[in-house]
Amino acid sequence: MHSSRKRLIILGATGSIGDSACRVLRQAPETFEVVGLGAHRNSEKLIALAQEFHTGSIALSGPGDHNAPEDCRVLTGPNASLDLL
């Protein structure tokens, strides 16, 4: 039986709960695929997570530097996290 990876979006990825979620994901990379990450203002950490998990889209709702990898879609503004959906 073939099982596909679960596709996840992690909102608040740079906070303490996001850290906990990422620890779980690192332990089961064959089970989950991170397709989106969201944060309010810690763009540096958000971009590092996007690179680590090969995420195609990130959302930054507050101020911050938006120097994401070229292959990563960057959404900004107060509704950016909603746009990930």
C-alpha cells in the first residue's frame, strides 16, 4: 500500500509552537511535506526554515526583509498567511 506524504502549512513557524512542530517534522521527513510557512516578523528564521524544508511559499505578515530564495514565493502583508491557503 502506497501512502503519500501529508502536506502541511505551519503558521507561526518562527515561534515556540512552530519550533516544536519543526522538531517533529525533522523526525519524520518521509511522512510530511511542508508546503508553506508563515510568521509575523522574523523573516531571517522564516527563510532559513523555508530552505531547510524546501518550502515553496512563505508568508510574512509584519515588517521584515524579504530576501527569500528565488524558487520560493513570498507573500507579505496583514493577510499573507491567509493567502497561503
